[in-house]
Amino acid sequence: MEEEATEEAEELLRNLATQARENWELEVEVKVSQGEAYDVILTLIEEDSAIRILVLGAASGGEGPGPLVSQLAGKVSGGMRIPITVVP
């Protein structure tokens, strides 16, 4: 079941990467990782110096921006080597 979910995620991301290339001439690298989102993202940023910015989508509604945005916003105050952009 885990392997199937990974394959589905990779297929979805490949399709989105194709759209980004075709519509905006952006080169996209697809990575699928397992684990807690916060930890996985920080590890990827630390390991890949080519990552220059992190763009996150905030949750809509009155509950706040979402747990991942909140966790990473706290990290920014501690210093992060790249900027974080949060979009609605």
C-alpha cells in the first residue's frame, strides 16, 4: 500500500512538472520523501544547496495558516538559510 501511494504521488508530481515546463518554461525536480513534513523539508533544504526559496500555501479560514506554516515560521526566527514565502 505504501509503495502504491508513493507511485501515485510521483505520477501526480510528474504531471504537474510537465505542466510547469509547458506553461512557464520552468525546470522542476520531483522528489517524494516519507516522514514528518517539517523534518523532511528541513533535511532537504540542508542537503540541497540549490534550493533557494521555500513557498508554502497557507490554509484558508480562521484556524490559522496551518501546522506546517506555523512550525516553519518559528524556525525562521531561529535563522534559516533561505527565505520562506507563504501564499494564501
